[in-house]
Amino acid sequence: TREQYEVLRREGTERPYSSPLDKEHRTGAYACAGCAHPLFSSSAKFDSGTGWPSFWKPLDGAVGTTTDRSFGMTRLAVHCANCGGHLGHVFDDGPPPTGLRYCMNGVALAFTPQA
């Protein structure tokens, strides 16, 4: 979609609370909406209260990070390790055991429930 292109390829951000994946609680897997590369397990998902799907860790080797200095601040942008699509940002205010919050744009993700 146009919104997926804006987020994945132009590093945009969806409106908070606009993604149904923020309230997705079923067991399953999250992949990149751009290339279907596996990114997160539902076992690492938590409700951060921010309005975006949040995870405390990605799958091994699933994502990469780059420094984002937009909007007058420094953050770590998260991208798909396979296609480079922008997914969101990672912050150090998440739950144990990592203390990280991977704050992802729901339009950048594709959810597959476990059978």
C-alpha cells in the first residue's frame, strides 16, 4: 500500500494506535511486510502503551540498526536485515530481560498466527 511504501522505503511513521497489530495477542510470527523475512516472535511482544506494536527482542539476525538524527534527536532506526525496509526504532526503556523496546510500525509487519 502507499502507507507501507512510505514507512518501509521512505522511513515514515504510521499514526499511533492505527495498527490492528498493536492489539494482536495471538501466538504467531511477525515478518517484514516488504519481503516476508521473519523478524519477531509473538513471545517477545508486549504492550508498551505507546500505540505501536512493541517487542523486547527480534529474532537472531533479523534486523539491523542505523543512527537516526531526524526531528532534532538521536535514535536508533530499525530495518529489515534482508531488504533494508524501515520498521521503526529501538529504545532502552523496555522490559526484562533485554530492557529494550523495539517500537515497530504495524504497516511494516505481516503477522501469521500459529496453526
